[in-house]
Amino acid sequence: PQMPHGRMPLPSFWKMVEDALQQSGAQLHAFQQTFETVTPSPVAQPLNPAEERKVLSLVSKHGPDKLYQVTSNISGSRDLDLTLQRGQIVALLQSVDTKGNTNRWLVDAGGPRGFVPAGKLQPY
């Protein structure tokens, strides 16, 4: 099968390939930028001093391996549920609720204690 550019002199062929690549590169870059503005970046935002002090007190009370970061806003619907903002740091107290449900964890949010969905926490 004859390629459509088979008769084209080689330098012009490469120029065409290069232009096509550049164009798709620019499109990819534009897409990447759009994607980054639409999707929230990973939660690691710098903590404000008040949050930082809270984290330090949670670490001293519970140890660093118990710290989790909230990956998306949580609005508690039941009694004992906490309402938390994305990016907040909490300490895990129990990875189970009062009824033995392992999808709801008991956490210390640096003052209030209550239950949050386990799926919205990631190790800090």
C-alpha cells in the first residue's frame, strides 16, 4: 500500500510530522492545564498555624501513624457524625463504629470526636 506522503521529499515529510507532533503536544498541554484546574490537586495543602498546632497535639496524643487526612468534605448526617473540610487532619481512634461497622471510623478532630466515612480518609 502506497503511503499518501510517499512522493513527498523527505525534509518536507519530516517537517509535516514535526508540525503534527507540535500541534498535538500543544493540545495535550492545554488539556493538562484544563484538567489541573478542574480536578482538585492532591490534598496536601500547606496547613495554617492553627491546624498545624492541632496536628502536633494529635501526634503527641495518638502518634503519627494514627493521623489521616480528609480527602473530601464530609457532612455528618447522623448523631455522632463529624462534619469536616477536605484537607483536615484527624487521628484515628477506632476503625469501627458502635455497631461494628468498619466503614465508619471514630476519629479525634482535635477537639470534637465522632464518626466519619472511612473511604474519605487517607493516611497523612
